[in-house]
Amino acid sequence: MHSPEEEREAGQAPVHEPRTSFLEEKAFKARMVLVFGTVTDTLAADVARRLLALDAESNMPIDMLVSSPGGHLESGDAIHDMVRFISSPVNMIGTGWVGSAATHLYLSVPKERRFCTPNTRFLIHQPSGGAGGPASDIAIHAQEIIKARERIAKTISDATGQSYDQVALDIERDRWLSAEEAIEYGLVGRIINQKTDIHP
């Protein structure tokens, strides 16, 4: 056996690369997209590319597995809008935790297509600030934060059936929900234990 460094020096690919390619191919054939980790512009570009490729392949449903603390709001917006842009229906499956911008992209599909595993936790809250610089720039940033908060509240309200005023109140602070509480709130349509609960 050679170390990865020795294989690279010899011009050979590391042992794990063929396996990664194999898993990518299997995920594509299974029409599954993974959204794991922080939501960034790089992740959004990767997810969008996969969604477009799967949509071009066929109009069969796509399963999107989401486990993310959130991240960049506009990157979450890009995934949210891309899910609605393609023709193929998407099943959202929350697992681990789905928070902040990840909750926003999770809500891009109708309630009957929103699932989660039993131990999933959800987090909804308003966007955070933290801008610096000249006072005029800080004021502009504050205005944009308010617009984003209103947009997030409307998205959650439309997707859950909760009133806008109730959602606006709920996201003033971090609001954590268990899988059962997320169903009661309207974030989730159904808790699932296995894949056959979606695809019998």
C-alpha cells in the first residue's frame, strides 16, 4: 500500500476518489441531492447544478436531504428558487437539524412534500446583522435586514398557515422545534422512518 502522498507523486489518483465518483453516480441515479453543512454560494451552485441535471434527465421526483445550520440567506434563496424553477417535483427530507437559511430552502415545496426523520430539529429566526463602516452604510444594511425579516416571515407564514403577525413574533428570538412541534406548527407534513415511507 502507498500513502496518498506517494500516490500523488506517482501520478496515481488517491484511493478514495473512485469511491467518491461511485457514490456521486449512485446518488444521481437515485435522484437524490444532499444539502449538508453551511449554506454558501458554493453549495448553492452545486445544488443548482445537480437539480438542473436531474431535471434534464427526467421529470421524476427528486429527493433532497437537508441537514444544515443555515448560512448565507441569499444562497438559501437561490436553492429555494431553483427548486421551484425546475419541472421535477422535489421531496424535502429534513434530518439532523434544519435551521435558518436551510429552513427557508426547505419550505420551497408544498407541505405534502415536506418530510423529516424523527430526531430532526428545526430553527426559525430573523436574519442577523453585524454590518460595520460609515453610518450611512449601516443604515442601508439595517433597512435590508428589515426587508429580509419581512420576507422570511411571509415565506414561513405562507408555507405553514400561521399568521404573519404570529410568525413575526416567533422569529424575534431563536425558535427551536422538534419534529412533532414542526408538524404542529406547519413546517413539516409528515415524519418518516425509512425511504419507503415516501416511495412505497
